[in-house]
Amino acid sequence: MLRASSSAFEYGLDLDALRDPAIPTGVPGGNLLLRLVDAVLVRTEPLEPVHGGIIGELGPEALVDAASVFGNFEMMNRVAEVSGIPIPQQGIDRNQGLIDRLDIGGFVKH
Amino acid sequence: MFEFRGSPVSVRPDLRFAYTSLWGHFSRPGPTLDGQQRVALLTSVRDRAAEETARTVGIEHPLGLLADTLYHDPTTVDGDLVRSAADASGDPATVEVAALVSMLSSVDGTHRALGADLEPLPETSAGNPTGEIAEGLKRRRTHLPVPPGPIPVMFDLLPYEGAVYQGLFGPQYMTGWEMALDTFRRSPGLDRAQMELVSSRTSIHNECFY
């Protein structure tokens, strides 16, 4: 979804930024959005400068959208964990390159 | 209600409406728990005390432990933890608690990301549990009985809880129809690619493969 949408908007997405937010994402305001998630979940920095950056670069509505998407995936991630929905082997095989690149092979739980 | 005190920006009405509706849903009887039990559980969960107060809420300790873990340490939730809860309290109660905690996490997550104070949980409404539980669902290599399908149907053992959960997607993220569009954008607001950066980074931190 990230790759498809970035392509649709003709952004030069660098997926490595998902693993290392210091790398430019290639998406407008993308690094600020990653910083917001990190600031909330890992407390890498105070929220205020990130909020100011997002509001300044993307607008106040963008900050609301980012927060609500974050909230939505806080929910969706928990639903996946508690339900134990299995990950199809086909999906793993098809995306093995991406899995290795982002180092998320350990997320496949049984 | 839902004034998002502390947020540097105003929050759009559809999101405030969705959350207000959800608070009403929390306050009313669910399939296995009444309104008082539901709100007491969520209050305890925020304080990481659901295991400790489980019996006073009317659930067993393993289900209280699942609730606390799901809210505070979701990366450590596994099949053993979920099945212990289900063995002690039954599948319907476990699904109801999982749904409540997951939905609370979304509202609280939005507040935290905005730097806003968490919304106080609602006053409760009277009434007995509804008993609305779907029949015929089985574990499909899953921790809980679910229908075949993706993450949005994971709570369909309890049809009304499932519908409320699915109703949050549109205001928080995208509706099902909108998800079919790679070029979806809110205007003003984020476009699809920007939204997926947020979703991806969140999922990486939560160690969720999906």
C-alpha cells in the first residue's frame, strides 16, 4: 500500500527510511510523520517541535490525520496480535526481499 | 466531550463524533459484560490494573492480564496468553475484552499523538448483557474463533462489537471503499502515501507483520 500509493503520487520513496528515519523518505513531510510516531511510542523527542514541523509543512489538518492514523493502527496491530490471524506463506514468500530489507522477519509469530 | 485539551490543533467533527459514539457504546451493556463492568475494566486497563481488579470487574485474572498486556505491551501478546484467558473466561468474554481494549487504544493513541489529555471514561448505562454472540465460528489457526477473512472481521464472534470496531476505520484512516484507491487523499490533510508511512512505522514499532 505504501509502495503503490507512493508510485501513484510519483514520489521517490525510499523504504529504508522505515527502518532508519534519518534517511529521507522521498514523501512530502514523510520524515516528520515518522518522527511523530517515534516521539509517541519511543519518546525520541518532545512532541511540540514535531507538531510544529507538521503544521508548518503540511498544515494543521495533516497533524490530525497523522494522529488518527496512528490511533487506528494502534488498534489494528492489537487486533492482529490478539486474534492470531495467520500470515499466508505466499505473502511471506512474495515479500521476502522487503522483509529482509526492513528486518521484520521476527514479526512472523506462531 | 472530546475537546482534546492540550492539542495544538482542532480535531475534525467526524472524528469527534466517532469517538463520542464509541464512548456511548462502551457505557452500555455488551454481549457478556454490562456497562459498569465494561467501563470499570477500561479504567483499570489504563492504570495497568485489570489483572489485579479482575474479580471485582467480574472476569477471571487471566483475562485481566490479557487486557493489561494488550493495552500496554501488545508485542508480548501470544497464543498462550490469549488461550489462557479464553479457557478461564470463555471465548465471548475474551473477544469482548479484546475488542474494548483495542478500540480504547485507538482513541488514546490519537490523543497521545496530539499531546492531548486522555478523555475521561463515560458514565455507565443500566441493563444486562445482550448475549448477542454468533454461532458456528471456529478457531482457524487463530487464537480466537473468527470467520474467514481479514483483520476487520476478527471480532465478528460478537456482531455488534465487530460493527462498532469497523465503524472506526473511516474517520481514523479510510473506509473500505477509500482503501481501494492508491490516490486517496484528504483535502486538506494527508494523502495515502503519507498515511501509509504513519501506519507502517506504527506497525514496525508494534512488531505487527501486517
